[in-house]
Amino acid sequence: MQFQKKLTSSILILLFILTSCGSNALYENHKELESGIWQKANLQSFEIEIDDSQNHSVFYHLRYTMDYDYCNSYVRYKVFSPTGKLLTQKMKLDTLFDCTTGKPLGEGFGTVYNREFQLEESFDFSEKGIYKIELEQMMRKDSLEGIQTVGIRITN
């Protein structure tokens, strides 16, 4: 069973990467969560080098399973400038499953699904340098089962 989960996870990551090829992504990174559980205290932090002074779209990605107990997710995100200044902090409510039928809304097969959500449509990265983006799960439970990976993607 463990081998099958790892094989399914590997196939989904490969499919996600292949479908992302040719996109206008400036940055993309996904972090696998230990045992498919996102602990509230486990902030997911991403450091992104921005080489220009332009606006870019920012997305976050979740890979989740049918073990996830809710239809939606609350995520707080923070963006820090290269000097460490907090530029923005917002809460996002997004839907992973149809709340009436329980049907997964993401792409996938079997029991594993992927979903990407927009955080910022045109974020002002006015300074060149390394920005930090933090994602924190804000659900009522400290341990969210069924979240396998969390990722960030930045596009032109």
C-alpha cells in the first residue's frame, strides 16, 4: 500500500510538471508534507528570487487526498520583501470538494487530486532580490490530514 501511494504521488508530480512545461512560470516549487499531514505550526516558506521590477501573478497549489475532512481550506499567506518587510498578509478561502456531493474539484485520479489557487493577480515586486512567501493552514484542526504537498508558482 505504501509503495502504491508513493508511485501515485510520483506519477502526479510528473504529470503536474509536464503540464506546467511551456508555461510562463518564473518560479515553481512544491514541498511534500510528512505523512500527508499539514500541521498548523508547520509554515510552508518559499524564497523566490525576482530579477525584474514588474508585477507578477502568484498562485499556491495543494495536492490532497480523499482523507481530507472538509470541503474547503483556509490559508493565510504573507509576502516579505527582500529587506524582510511584510508587504501583504491575507486569508484565502478555497474549495477542494463540492460541499454538497463530496466530489473532488481538483484534477487527478484515484484518491489524489491537485488544485491551484490564485493569491495575487498582479503583485508589485518593485525591488529585485529574494522575496519570501509563507503559507499557513488556518483550519480549526492543528493537524490537517490529506494534504500531501503545498506549492507556490509565480508567473509573468
